[in-house]
Amino acid sequence: CDACGSAARSLGSGSAAAAAPCGAGAGGGSDEENKMAAGKASEAEEDFPTLTAQERDTLAGIDSSLFGFQKLHEDGARNKALLIKAVRCYDSLILKAEGKVEPELFCQLGHFNLLLEDYPKALSAYQRYYSLQTDYWKNAAFLYGLGMVYFHYNAFQWAIKAFQEVLYIDPGFSRAKEIHLRLGLMCKVNTDYESSLKHFQLALIDSNPCTLSKAESKSLPFLKGSILCYKRYRAAKEAYEALLQTEDLPARVKATTLQQLGWMHHTVEQLGDRATRDSFAIQCLQKSLESDPKSGQSWYFLGRCYSSIGKVQDAFVSYRQSIDKSEASADTWCSIGVLYQQQNQPMDALQAYICAVQLDHSHAAAWMDLGTLYESCNQPHDAIKCYINATRSKGCTNIAALTHRIKCLHFSQKSYISLFQMRQNSGHVRPSLPNGPTPHPLPSPNLHRLPQRPLLNGPLGVPPSAPSRSSSSSNNNSNSSSSNQTDGDVPYVQTAEGGERALPQTCTKPQDTTPCPALHQNNSQVAHSTDASSTSSSPLQPNSTNNNTVNSNHLPTSPTPSSSSSSATSSSTITATKDATKPNISHKNGDEVMKSPLASNHVQTEMEKTSSENSETTVTLSADNPRLSALLAASKDDTENSTNSQEVNKKVNNIHPGIKPSTPQAHSSTASSPISAMSTATPSPKSTEQTGAPSPANSNTPAVNGKGGMSEDSQSPSKPDPPVVPGLKTTPPHAHTSNSSSSVSIYPSSTDVLKACRNLGKNGLSNSSILLDKCPPPRLPPAPSPALPKDKLNPPTPSIYLENKRDAFFPPLHQFCTNPSNPVTVIRGLAGALKLDLGLFSTKTLVEANPEHMVEVWTQLSQPADENWDQTGTKKLWRCESGRGHTTIAKYAQYQAASFQESLREENEKKALKEPSDAEPASADSVARKRRGPLKYIKFGTNIDVSDEKKWKQQLQELSKLPAFARVVSAGNLLSHVGHTILGMNTVQLYMKVPGSRIPGHQEHNNFCAVNINIGPGDCEWFAVPEPYWGVMSNFCEKNNINFLMGSWWPNLEDLYEADVPVYRFIQRPGDLVWLNTGTVHWVQAIGWCNNIAWNVGPLTAHQYKLAVERYEWNKLQSVKSMVPMVHLSWNMARNIKVSDHKLYEMIKYCLLRTLKQCQWVKETLATAGKETVLRPRSRDERAHYCSICEVEVFNLLFVRRELLSKAPPVVHCQDCARKGSSALDDFVVLEQYRMDDLMHIYDHFTLAPPLHSSSS
């Protein structure tokens, strides 16, 4: 950085001056005094070394981007000596100046220490720079260096934030490849596989140099394949096979690739029949061992493959090789136990299982196998202990079956005991396995004493005790074929002197759950399989190590993976982090924990407030069920659904009947948006009038449900005495006051803009961000302050009941819905008031119209609406995964009808079997489990495209009856000005549901509003959180290791209650329209069988545009594609509409200014390089363009590879991605879609229109 270079230059003179006064004042003294002065000067010079001019010039060009490229330990001895000298010099100057130096000096000191790999000092220096420099975010080298330090310490949460900000402020950063590689690794560790894959792909296309060797670089396609194998198996197979065709592939990479390919074939059924897959898997693993014979993991996988096809001897030899070649593995010992058990050698199996659970006490498969072994030997008490230990393990996937088995064993212990006594009396008692405590520990044999023919020579020894490690490959079931061959009788092992062999005793009282199918007792089918997606052979996952205290620093905790996530990292092809002592991060006094430089927000703004509280109305609100006309006729459904609805209402309504309405004020939004800055800034001199939202003066405003207590609008559960838990840790925002670095006013003519842009170079124009140059990257907003009291966390949902068509078209209805203080509004009775024919969207009509139309199907667990459990039904989660598939409308309609018939049948059976209960009262936990019952899977038909006017003409025409503000297409809808379809946003989507169908938590794309109409006949239950709390929701997702934008999550209401997050909860009945306001976080579950239709709407307001732009920028920071091309939309708005709202006009005008500057700068850069653009005007209905690599919007200037020029639509690159692939752009043609004169004309003619005196809907 240039500022750091000036700091280095000033340092030389400053240090020299520090030594000068020592001899200056001795001119008139004696010789002795002169000698003493000279001695002091030499001592001072030694204490404060000086830098020569040449050294200062050299240091001026050094920053963090050289990390990994400066060969300090090989041939850079001179550079290393210079850096050491510079660090001493800087430290001396800081000491002498008592820390009162320029911030840039600390930044440079951080760079030097980073290059010297002195991470604690580098972190300390970077933190000082962060605390002193208000606009630190402009310094990409600082953010990169800080990210490298965090990455070294496995502080992935902060490393990801730092690296994202580097790419945001400078997408063309010289070390972008290094960043994408590390982001890919960290996202993989965090199980965010989609993001990980994207970053690895971005690293692959980058032709810039990298710190990886040429051999290591060839492993990047392996990383891509290893990510693909988590969900897209065939794509992963193709990636692995393509990698194996690479010339001069390093042996380690080849071995690991073959290992992954072989194991994937063994475990993934989609890749062919079992025999073919196993044969191919064995071939791959054998080839892998040829390349790396010392791989214990490959030997283990090979043993598993041999075991599955019945080659017991080969399997045992492979397991023995695995133990010889690597550390003792719980997986290997468990598999050895299975082999012994198959060969009817229970004592040998017992020893092997004990070895496994000693190495990993949470090894669920070993505990289950051991329990099965005890059960087969008529020892139910010991089997119960083992099963309980299995259920305690995090990796246990069949807790329900185990719990049922435990209950069965408890009930049948008496019969076991009587049977044992009968055998004892007859003298035919089978020898039991050792159990109970022992006074002596198990012996610790030498693992290399394994016999050459293990099945002929008795049991294996027990390994020495090892730290408890979680196995990453023990939790999926695979069938191991039992073999009928035996190698002779083997005597049972003798007990050790002084006692019996002991089984670890960690049993607790067994849990009581709803009975499930009994555990399969066939010993040849033991659950100890390794999942391809979680194998410990993944060679590129960073290690997680504990933090040690060094120099009284304190490192903040971060969501790092457990050490078990990658047991083979020591043999990695690429090491993600370097082993080093991990310091802690703290203030100097050690009392207060230092907050991360990236944890803070920067600007707080208040959202606009509009009020219609004084409005009067003739329209009445009703808490009763709305009277609807033109609804679907439902025969048997009506009674069933009305019963269900009453039960749900009873459950959710009578919790806080007396709560007064409370709408939290939106105190903050994405604080670093320019729109936030502009909304509170002084108006431009050329335009001082501002138009706010008109206050309704008409006395016919529809009434609002402001008193609560409606049966329709329920509240989330709360507790009178909530448990005290630590709240979210938020960092107070740092208020930055900085002036714009641009000399261009916001209202100059286009000619002045282009003139001012010339010769600006790359200053503030390195990307096409809509944000102001002076604003930092967007940050999560903190929770609104002050926090709401607990009795305000269940606000009543704003609801309006319509009597007739006039009410629906009444202007204040539009104003009420779009008021930012109303996060969600339910318009009751809309279908009846407008006489909408909802039957056009009924399942019957849909099947008649287009039976073969495609339906996306999500497979989900059926659960209560206010809960989210794991597959076993024993643990509450935020993660809410759904399996994806496709079907047709006709087939889903059959499923929907069958589901309803099945429900009726089950209900009748329950009524028939219902008897008076005289049993003793059950506990609260058992009641909850009984209510929840065994979780079953349901199918949810979603994202059904209803945009084709030829197929769905009647349906789309019916929706034209809606008021203009809620229509799919209208002049006042921003999305109608995009110029092309965005499926599901400016087109209608249909949802076909059965009870329990879930739409997980999310905000609408780019924070646009949404309209949702329930077709019926069943109801839906909604949960909504106001937009200002989306930062809190994002933090919860991060805490639960879920991607807020791309992940699937279902909030825990108790967590939200404890964090003081208000939740709106209500029932949507057939014919009700739900209006979701800008940015509202929401999640929905179907209560009955119903269909819904939905689309997005963009009100023409400054608030909507502001939040859309903020999300556009946040998506860019998070490397997520924005579904709404905001730049393209802004130019279309400037071309097509007149804007009278001053704030909205100012924001759109600035977007035009910004992109005009960007286009001019890119054209001049191309002209300087001798690269000409080719004019290719946009065609009608042509979609906006996104970069095919990084998915950012590309406006006007499209970079297309020469060989793909004829392809339609063109495969577009942004400038940064194009230069990464070809620095001189030799392989690219630049297409220009608009002449600069045309853009200048649009810009100049977009002016502020006179304010409207009346508003319309």
C-alpha cells in the first residue's frame, strides 16, 4: 500500500533524527564529554537502527500479497534480514513515540511480521491498525493479511469475512486465487458445499500464480470432485475420471483420487448394480495402493469391499495392513469384530469391539454391534448398556429403533432369566461373554503381533488406550454378506489374571420413546458402514487444533470443525493451515476480550416511518372466519379441515390474549449502504424538496386489527420464566465520518461525468458496486435497540377484512400494506370480495388443464409447525433439509388424494381403537414424544411455473381482478420494468401441499415484497420476523453452521424468544391474501391439504429500492447471485418512468452515475490496451447478463470468449474473471450493448418529476 510505503520512507529519517540529538549538544565540551556523547550516540543508533534509502524503497513495495511468494527460508536470506531489521526499527520508533505514530506504520509492521510468519505479532499490529484507521476497509492488502492470520489460527468465521471484503472492494485482487482456494476449504469444513464448489471453480479458472506447487495445483480438480460427491455423484465421478487422465499427476493425488472414486462406487447405489460397483471399487482401491501402499485408509476401504462380497480372508489381511500402516482406527477394529462375529467367534469379536470403543467411546456402530453380540449370547443386561451408549453417540442414525429394542429387552429380561435357569438346571449353559467391572485394566498388546491367518489363531489383542476420537466413517448401514466358510474351531480367549475382561460401563437410564420396528438382529448385517460423503480420507480439510495461550493474547472462539472431520489430514496433498502455537486475541490489559476487526457494524440509520393510525373506516374487522364466495367445493375435506383448524387455533391463539399491539421500529438496516447515508443526508442544493408517503386523510380507510385477540392471528409461544441463556454477542457499530472521495456531484450532466471520469484510473472504480465509494462493504445490522420487553415479542398480525370490491381498491389499503412498520398484512376475505374463482387453481382443474406439467418435489419430515427435529425425533435443530426430485401434476395429484384418504383411514382407526385410559399419568416428555410420534416423510410439490399464457390463460386472466398494487404486472411494480421474466418473481408460481409441507425460513429475493393467496381447502400457518432483525437471524444460522442465504433452516422459537426477536404467527385460510412487506423473514407450514399461488411485487418506493440495493450488495459480498439485476432495472426505470419521490430519484440517479463511470473507465482501459469493442445491441426481451463464473451482473460491456461468440445466448464473463483467464484478453471479444451516447441521453433526461398531489392504488 502506498501509505505504508510513505511510512517506511519517513521511518528512516525519523530514526536518524532520534539519534542526532545525542551528539548535537556536545559541541563546546571537553574531549571526554565528546567521547561520552559519541558513545551514547552509538548506543542510541544500536537501539534505534536506521534504514537506508534503498532499504526504504525496497520495503515500500512489500505487503501481505507477497506471503507465500517470498522464499524467506530458501533463497531469501537477504530479504529476511531486511524484514527483521525493519521490524526492529518499527518497534523502536513505536516505543520511542509511545505508540503515537501513523496507523499505516502498524499495517506495514503487520505485513512484515506476516512474511516472517510471526503470527502473534502480525495479528497485534493489524489490530492496532484496525482500531486507529477508520477507513481500514479500503486497504485490500490489510484485509488479506488479516485473513491469512485468521486462517492460520483456524478462526474461519473471521477469515471468511476478511477474504470476502477483499474480493468485494477489489474483485481483481492479485491474490484472488489464494483467497478462493482458502474460502473453498473453509466452506467445505463448514459443510457449505455449494459455496465451497463455487470457490474451487473460481480458483481453477484463475491463471495467476499461486503458492501451490505445480503438482499441488493439479489437486484442485480433486477438491471439486470431492465436493460434488456429497450430492452430485455422477458429476463427481466424471471429475475424478477427468483428473486421472491428467499427465504427470502426483502419486499422492492419484492415490487419493482413486481411493475416493473406489469408495464412492462401493457406497452409492445410483452408480450401478452392486456386483459391478464392488468390482470397480476393488480395482480402484488396488490401483490406489499401487500409488500409495502406505495408505491405511485405502487398506481399510479395500477390506470393507472384500467383506461385502464374502472374501473374509482377503478382508482380514486388508484390515491388518490398515492397522500396520496407520494409527489404530475404531472403524477398522469394528470391522474386524464383524468378521469374527460372522465366523461365530464371539470372544474374538468381543475383543475387537472393545478395542473400537476404547479408541472412540462415541463409535455408535461398535456399540450397536457389541450389543447385538451380547444379545446373541443371552446377556440382555449388557446388551442394554451397549445400546444406550450407542444412542448417546452423535453419529447414531437409528436411535428410535435402538430405543424400542432397549424397551423390548427390559420387558423380556424375566423370560431371559427363566430360560437361563432352565438351561443351568439341565446342564446346557452356553458360555457367556465377560462383563462387569475388573480390578485390572485390559492388556495393551503390540499391534504388530497380528497373526498371518487371523481366523485360525484366536483373538486379537486390545490396543492401548487412546484419546476419544469421533470416527467419521461409521454411521451408515451397509450389508456385509455372511460367509458360511469356517477355518476350524478356535478356543475362547483366557481371562487375564486377577479378573475378567471389562466392558466400559457408561450406562444411564434408558430413554422412553414411541415404539419403532425392532432392531435387525442378523449378525451379518451390522451398522458400521462408512459414508462416502464423510470419509476421513478427504485430504484437503484443514486441521482443527486447540488454542494455547501465548503472550497473554486471546483468540476468539470460532466455528471450527472437530478434529475427527479429517483423520487423514496429516497426509494431505495440500495443508490448509500451518501448525503453530495459537495465540489469543485480547486488549493489552487482558481484562476485556478483543472484538474481531470484522465483527462490527459501521453506520446506523433509521428506516422511514409512515403512519395511518388516525384513519377512520367504514370497513369492519372481524375475528370470525371470513365469509368467502367462489371457493372450492370440498366434501369430506371440510369437516376434517375445520376440526384441524379449530385445534390449531386453540393451540396458537390463547397464549397472550391481552397483548397490546407492538410493532418494533426499524432502527437499522444494512448499515453501510449508500442509500442509508443518503436518506439521512442533507438534500442536494439543486433539489431540496422531499416527498414522503402521503398520509391518508380519507375517512374510509379499512380498519386495522390493532387490539389483538383475533382467532385468526395467533402469537408465538412464550414462557413466563424463560431460561437465562447468553444472548447474541454483537459488536457496537463504529461510526465513520468520511467525505466522498469523488469530485463528481450527483447531478452533473453526462458530459461532465465522463470528463471527470477520465484519468481517474482505478481509484474507486475497480468494480461495478452501486454503493458509494466512501462506504465500507455491507455488514449485518445489529439487533434493534432497545430490546423489546418479553410481553411484546408476540405481536398481533395486522389484518384487514374486506366486505366488497370497493374495499379492495381503496387507496389506503395499498398504503397500509407497504408501510414499513407492518412487516406482514393478512387481507381476509379477498377472494369473496373480488369474486375470484379459486377453483381454477384447484388440483382437479390443474390436472384437467396440464396433467404432464413439471412439479418440483421436496421430500420432508412431517413435524409440528413450531418444532423442527432431526430424523430420529430426539434433537431440535435449525437445519431443515429436503430431498429434491421431480414429478408431474397428475402424479402429485394422485399422491395428494392418497394422502388425504390415508389420513381419513388412520383417523377412523384411532377412533375405533380409542378406549378409556386408566393407565398412570405419563411424564411431560413422554407426552411430547407421543404427540410427535414417529416422524414420517411427506412430499411437497413446489415451484410449479404458471407463467405460460397459452397453458394457463384462464388462471392468469382471473388474477387481473386483483387491485393494481398486488397484481403480477402493473406500472407501479418495479419487477414489471425488468424487461424479461424472472420465474417465480414477476411470474406466478403454484404450490401443491399436504399437511406438514414446509417452506423453510428465508427473505424474498432482493428483499422484494410478496403476495401469497391460499386456494384451499386447507389452511397454512405462517411465522414472520420484521426485516430489522434479519441480522440476528443470520447470526443464528451461522451459529448453527447454515448458510442464511442459500441454506434450508427452520427457526427454533425458543431461541428467538430468548434473543428478544418478535415473531408474528397467524393462520391463512382459503381466500386470504398474505402481503409480505419488504425484507420480512418468514417460514410457512401447511396445516391441511391445500394449494397456494404466489409472486413478488416491488412497490415504487424509496424504501423498497433501498433494501433491494442493499441485498444486491450483500449478495455480492457473499458470492451469491442476485435474482433481480438491479443495474439493468435502474436503467430501465430511468428510461420508462417518471419519479417524483426525491429519495428514490436520488438513489436511481446515483446508480446511473456509478455505472456510467464504470462503462467509461472500462472502455478507456480497453482502448489503451488496443482492444476494440464490437457493437451488438440488445434484442427484445433479452435477459440481463451475469458472469458465468462469479455470477455478478454484467452491464453493457460483455466479455465473451472468441470461440463461443456464435453461441446464443452468449456465455458472458465480467472483466475481472476474463482477465483471470487471459490477462491480455487475447481470447475474448468485448460486446457493447449500448452506445455511450445512448446512455448519456438516458442519464441526462432522467430528472425529478413534480410531486403527485393524489395517490392511487
